[in-house]
Amino acid sequence: MKNTLRFPQLLNTALLNDLPDADKTTFLDSCSNRSYAKDTAILTQSEPTNGMFVVAHGSVEVSFLNKDGNRSIIYHAGPGQVLGMIEAVAGRPCAATCMAFANTAVLFCPTALLMVQLKSPVFIRNFAIATHDMITRDNMFKSADQFYTVEQKICLYLRYLSTQNFKFMQSQSYLANAVGCTRQTVNKELGRLRDQGIVEVTKGAITVVDHDALTNRIEELRSPKAAR
């Protein structure tokens, strides 16, 4: 089955904005579909890549391992987001490890195909927008690490995930590791959010049901009088 029939939502991915429909279809159908039944590294930090990936379904964890062996979860990439694009163009080793979670599907675009797309000024613009969005996201989380409370960081992480239109399909312990706090702290804040009707917590999944209220909770936590 062609990729555009299997994953029609990718025709609306930001990387392909304003391209002719025929060009979108040709590009996506020229990529190879890779599906993973279990957690699988698709890009490995410090190793080269011969192309980029577009997340078609599921999610991919992006993490960084420092020279002391400390592993940090940077973010999760959801459907429509791209990985390895800059490294593929620059010919540089991967800046992070990208782990596709179980039941995730991605489209692989070899560097040669990517270079053909980069002949289009519209694609170059979209490439630049994607890079700008990545820098903005990284700056946001870096600022949060320095200046936000743990509760704010939990809410910020959940808000970011909710904008990606997929459930957070991991345990509360995993979220605690991503934020850098204890599981008890995560449970406490999730309990507040659940009681306020902001999130739903089920086994193995956290779903944001009220994005505006979650944003308000982050603002509320900025106040020294915030309810604890």
C-alpha cells in the first residue's frame, strides 16, 4: 500500500506546506515505510545517518547521553515531525538518539531524495521553519529547567505533548524521569490535574482533555500564592 493511502494525514505535515499536491504525494510515496513492534533506535547519538525520518504514527523519544553517562530525555516527536533532517543535510553525526516506541511507524527519506526536495524554495522555507520550531522548543525547555518549579515542568511537558495530538503512552515513572523529579511528585500533580478535569489518567496513558486549563495551571503555578 502506498504511504499516502496508509498515512493520508502526512499530506498535511508542516514540512510539505504549500507544495503542489502531486509533489507531496510523490515525495511521501518515494519514502520507505518502517514499522516497529517494539522499542527500536532509529538514530543513534554520535553515529552517522544516511537520511531523515518522518513520524507517521506513534511517537519517538529523543534523548541525549553526556560524557558522564547521564541520559536526558529531550522531547517526544509525534506524527508529522521529522528527525535527522539537519544531520542528513550537513553530513554530521546524530546529535541525539531517537528511539521509536513500540507500535510506531516512520517514513525514511534517504539523503539523496532529501537533496532533490531541497531544490524547491518552498521546501527550503519549510525546512527552515522546522529548524526554527526545534530551536524555539529547545529554548523553552531549557528555560523551564532553569526557572520553573517541578510542578510547572510537569504541566509544560504535558502541554507540549498535547499539541502533538497523541496520548502520552508511558508510565508516571517515565514522566518523572523526563522531568527530573520523583514519581510521588508526578502522582501528586497529576492528581490535581485529574481532579480539575484537565487530564485523564489510565493505565499506561495520560491524556490532556483541557488544553486551556492546563495553560492556566502553568500560569497559576508562577504565582507565589499558587495552591500546592
